[in-house]
Amino acid sequence: MRSDHRRAVRLRAACNMANLSTPLGLLVAAATRTRVVRGPDGLIVGFGYRPRLPKAGAFTVGNVVLFRAGIADVAARPRLVAHESRHATQYAVCLGLPFLPAYLAAAGWSLLRCGHPALRNPFEVRAGLADGGYRTPRRP
Ligand SMILES: [Zn+2]
């Protein structure tokens, strides 16, 4: 790992701890009995998340990424982990918890524009739609 990348990863982890988004993610994991382990790039990764909401295969709160899938399935999808890692960076850029209302507003805006909460959502687009498993409609 390059030293500038390592520094950026440490800075993101420190920001998301200080802005309380990572502690909130750990609280969600504990409240839902989702087991977490240390992941790549300073992420904390949980597997087997069970509650019905949010309706997503994975979601990120601070540096905590919670997957519905098990560890073997997630290990086979490094692009999805990279996508969620970009969301962790977005939390740091948004100073933590303000990410949540900003993301919800962007999802609503996307829903109004194209009928899908992710395809025109700038947070999802910047995180990489294909990496996140979203199918982008073909443009004529
Ligand atoms: Zn995403």
C-alpha cells in the first residue's frame, strides 16, 4: 500500500470516528447482532445483516460496512467492497452524520428523475454504479 494511500485511509478512519458515524455504524451492528471484523482500508465489515431495512445488499455507516451476504460471498466481490469504501469516504467528506439526510435527499431526487433511488443519485454515481451492482439503463 502506498504511503499516501495509507495516510488517506487513516485520516478517513479518524474523521469517521470523530464525527461519530463509525460509532453509529458499530451501534447498528451491535443492535442487529451483526458480527464485524476488520476489513481492508480501515473498514470494519459485518456479515449476515438480517433486518429488512434498508433494502440493500450492503450499506455503510461511517467506516462500518454491513453486508447481508456471508464472508465468502463478500470476498468474491471486491468491487462491491470498493464501492462501499467510497461511501465511507463520502461520510468523511460530509462530516459524518449529515451524509444520511444528504443521501436520502439525493435518493429522492434520483427517484423523481428516473424512478430509481440510485441511478441518478450523485453519491451512488460517484461510488460507481456498476461496482455497486446497479444496472445502468442503456441510453439510445
Ligand atoms: Zn452505494
